[in-house]
Amino acid sequence: MDLQNEQTEFEERLETIRLGGGKDKQQAQYQRGKLLARERIDQLLDKNSFSELFRFATGKERFPGDGVITGIGKINGQHVCLYAQDFTIAGGTLGAMHAKKICSLMDFAYEKQMPIIGLIDSGGARIQEGIEALHGYGEIFKRNVHYSGKVPQLSIMLGPCAGGAAYSPALSDVIFMVKRISQMFITGPKVLQAISGETMTSEELGGTDVHGTKSGLAHFVAETEQEAFDQVRTFLSYLQETNTRIGHDDKLQEIEACLPKSDCDVYNVKDVITCLADEQQLFELSKGYAKNMVTAFIRLNGETVGVVANNPVHLAGCIDINASVKGARFVRFCHCFSIPILVLEDVSGFIPGKDQECKGLLRHGAKLIYAFAEATVPKITVILRKAYGGAFVALNSKGIGADFVAAWPQASIAVMGHQSSKTILAEAKTNRSDSPYEAAEQGYIDDVIRPRDTRMYLINRFACLHHKRTEIKRHSGNMPM
């Protein structure tokens, strides 16, 4: 074969790869409001940074790339490993070669310590490849677990994803979904109807409303694919080192206006968080799920900090099953990836009642306690208002391993509130002080501080703990809860 013919064959093969499942199926993808796999890669990564791996690989069906694009690129200047499933090729289903490409990429990511990002748009295992496809998913699941807590694993859901295409993301650290485009379910609507006779749309079965507010599976929900990619870029920025240092802001006196005059009134703890954060910015995870517990990233003097905070606007900030699981998973992520933790506490307890008890509040609440006690990163708690009972202990008290605990002067620390204690004990026996000064005098908290001094207190204390992140080895993964 002469050079010209070789060049012609090369260009023809590249064109076949570029067309994926063909122009008609690409047009159908657009009609669904979805981008093509290669367009998604270009929008997510830094410009001209993508280097494709195994681009000429095909499987038994001789599909271009066997329906998945794998490679290395950059986000915010940092290398990432990425795979994007092509729905125009057999519905993005996974065959043996498809799985082999993803597994090879995951192995490379672990060896080079790069984040793994999946752009998931797949109907699950390829039926015509049977056991080989199922085995391929097993190999991926194994790597999801073995590399958990060692390199970040991010899943961007960009289509109706069933079976293994949903289980692998469920094993990853963070899931991003797009309204009206992303769905996740064990079995799709057609299979569900065939088995049970139940009729349901993909959106009703596993859309963003389901997983963003009810199941808690989705950490971020976007209006568009581009917004989801922007969320991914922002998320990864909080995992990167920064040299930016932000000085003290005199406007912090405004933080004292965040709390209401009466203990019976509610407030939004996000106002407190933004007052403390560099440039008053917070990046919240699982915003629509378990709203009584806020989990978010902020920066303090340029350093990333994970925040866990009770939010009195919802359920008075009390802890229920969903809040326990949400907080525990976030704490474990911070533990795995060396992110200091700040707890802003205003809690009158775990939510009582038969419904929560029967559903396992003790079991799920124990996850929150376990996560805080296990975490070896710097951990600081600031008690804003109430800190009662087992919830006080669970939310990073000194008893379970907090490095520092401080309280604002108006804080109340006790086994339970005044009204509850009067119901159980005689009036004469309830005169023990719930003042933060008594807790400080006995050494159960480290300090009582003014709200306006909180930001500098935290910056100084986290600076003291900076060395802690490199001294203790962490072996646990980020197990789904």
C-alpha cells in the first residue's frame, strides 16, 4: 500500500470514528436536547487539552470505539482522566471492549493520581454480548470500590441510564444531573411495565426531582449540560491547592445580625457561612436534599474547607435520617481527600418519633457519629446557638475527636432544652447552667468567641492544624450510604 492510500485509509477511519452512530442518530441526539459525546468533552475540558486513548478500538460488533471515548485532558490546568459514552452507538450500551477501555483508563488514573470523570449516557449492559457485558460491569464496579477515597470519581449523568450505567455512578463520589436529560434507575420504564404492569415515565422513575430531592443520589442538579460542566470545574477547583490569601474583612461585624433575637425564631445558616467565607462564596452539595443539613465547600484565607451546618429554616435544623446520611457521606469525602472540616452547630437534637425510629434513625445517625470520629483531617466546631443531647455529641464534639470547639456567647449547651428537662425532672433539679462559659470552664469546649471574631479564629486554628493532614494515613474509601 502506497503512502497516499495509507493516508486515505487513516482519514476514512477518523471520519468513521467522528460520525459515531451516523448523522441520523447524531441528529436524533440533538432533537433530545443533548450534545454529542465529543462536543461534551470539548465543553468540559480546557481548550485543546484532550488526548484520546484507544480511539481505533472496536468490539465484537465493530462499533466505532465500541461506543465510548476515553482519554486524558485538563480542567483548570490540572490533568484528569475522562470517558464519554456515545448514545448514538447502540444507545451507549456497554460491551466487552467498551468496559476494557474504561477499566484501562481507571487503572491509569489511579497510577497517576488523577480524577476519574465519567460522562454517562448509556442504556446499560449490551444485551447481545450477554455475560461478557455483565462481567465488564463487574470489573468497573471493582475499580470503583478499590480506587474509592484514593482518587476522586465524578459521574455526569447525561441520558437515561439504567442498570450498571446507574450503579457505577452510585459507587462514585459525586453525581451531577441535568434537568429533563438525566435519569437513573435500576430498570427502565419499559422493563418495569413488562414486569409489574406499572406505567411510569423515565422522569417520574429516576429524574432530577427524584434523585435531587428524594433519594439524595444526585449532589448537583443543573438546568443545562453546560451548567453541569461548569459545576464540575468549580467542584474540582476546591480540590486543588491555591496560593491565594484573603485578609480580614471588617464587614464581618454583619455576621451578628444573622441570628434572630429570639431562640424561637429561625434563620438561614447559609447567611452565616457566606459571612465567614472568602469573598462570601459557598459551593453547596445536595442542595435540594435534607435541607435541614447544609454541606458545602468554602475557602478560608484561600484554603478549602468542608462545612457541615444545621439549618434552622428546615425542620428547625434537627437531624433526621436523611440529614445523617448526607452529613456522614460528606464528612467521609473530606476525610478521604484531606479537606478540613468546619461544623456550624445549632441543633436541639435528633428528630424523635415512631416513623424515624422504625426507619432506622439510630442506625443512620450512627453513620454520622462514625464519620466524624473516623475523620483524621482538621476538625473544628462552632456552636452558634443550641447544642443539645446526642446531636451535640454527634456533630464533632471534643468527645468524639474535634480539634477545637468554640461557642458564641448566646449559645446553650445541655442534655436537652429547658422545657423538655422540666417535663422529665422537678423544677428544683433543672438549675444547672447551660451557659457556654460553664462548658468552657470544665474544658468541654475550648473557647467562647464573639461572632465577629469567628472568621479569624477559624483561619488561625486551621493554620495550627495544617500539619495534621500529612501525619495520619487514611485507609478508608468513600462507601455509599
